[in-house]
Amino acid sequence: MPTQLRAMFVNILVYCSVSDPLSLWNTHWQSLSDDVVYVRRKIAENIHLSLSEYEIKNYVLAEIEKLLNDVEKSLKDFSELPYPDEHYFGTSINRLIIEENGYDKEQMRVQHEKNYNNLNVKQMEVYNVVVANVYAKKGGIFFVYGSGGCGKTFLWQTLCFRLRSESKIVLPVAGSGIAATLLPGGRTAHSRFIIPLKLDQNSIAGIKHGTDIVELIKDTSLIIWDEAPMQHRHAIEVVDRSLRDIMGAVDLKKYPKTIRWNYYHFRW
């Protein structure tokens, strides 16, 4: 069983003076991870949950790290071996993150290629700036203005497909339920960010530290807010205050994208 193989792998690392741990890992990681997708699907209660190779490796490495810790060792003692990202160690299950990571990566890739080949010049300009900022972790506010039917929703869909195909989290929201249905995995802004129905200049969102939604927002690479100018200004200010509160309490070394905000205005 994979659990027994992982225990054997740890025993070999600790007691057998392996000359090339990385080669041992690269040769056998697939055998060590045979149960990962099954376990994650069971936890998420989603039989269609899809994990990338990167995610599977991180889950396995996290399990190996836990076994090594039991004998007062760590993967860091073997400099050749990769070390898993911190959030793969979490004992609690964040169903919101699991849901956002559950998209079929191959399907997202195919949809992205289909859409990407049909972007016009203006759409491509916005696409390139947004994607570049996401991958550079610069942060930014991107305001895209255009009349109805000019292809804004098509652009949002293309960005969602691109980032989700690479295991990044995108939160597409809209001012109305009808508009939200046009976005892949879209929801209303009130639902996603728990915006109160009665708003004034002192309103705050119902997002509390330590909850699943907070962890989801921390791991989010891009928020798409369709029809944002149709929202009351107090709704946008509520979300802004919540994001500042959430990101003000995180480690900036881990989330460097929160350090700077750049503003971009596109119009066609």
C-alpha cells in the first residue's frame, strides 16, 4: 500500500545512507502517491476532483515530512529533495480551496487554447497585462471599460481557463446572478464576499479571520468583478476594507503580491 511504501521510503532515507535521494524520489514518487487522488476526492466528496502532478507531489512530500518528523528528521536534512508548500500540511480541510482546485486541468487547457486563438487586439492587450502581473505577483487593479457585446465576458472566461489550467485560483464574481452565470464558476459579489444587504459608509463584510473564505482569498491569484460600476460604492469599499484587513495579517514574504497596487485602465 502507498502508506507502507512511504514509511519504507522514510526508513531508507534515515537508515540506509542513500547516496542520491533525489534519484530515489524521482524513480518512485508515483508509487508513493497512488492513493492521493482517491483520498482527496473522498475528503472533498467530489469524484471528479482533478489534481495536477505538482499538487500530488506536494501532498506526498507533506506526508513524508510528517513521517520524518516522527523520528526527528526533516526533508530539509536532505538538501537534494524538494520541500512541499506550507498549505499542504494543513490538517483541516478547506472545502472552498478544494472546490476551486477541482477543475479538470486538461479541459481548462483545451478551452483556453480555443479562446486564446480568438482574442482580438484589445482583448489580447488586457490579457497579457493581467497574466504578466499575476505571474510576477505584482498585484494590481485592472479596470476594463467597454460597451455591451464587445467581448469582456469572453476575456474573463479566457483568463479563468488559463489560470485554472495551471492550478491557480480565480474568483469570478458579478453584480447580478444572471451575469454570474456567464462566468465559469461565477458567483454574485454579495455571496462570495459576504457583503451585507444594507450598506452604509461604515459597513463591514461578514468575513472573519481563521475561516475558510479567508484562506481562499489568501491563495487567490485573481479576482474578476464583472459589472463592478453597477454596484453601490459602499459594496466595493466593504470588500476593499475586508481585503486590506485579511492581507494585513499575513506574512508578506509568503504573499508578496499584496505589497503593491498598480492601477491599469483599458477602454474600447
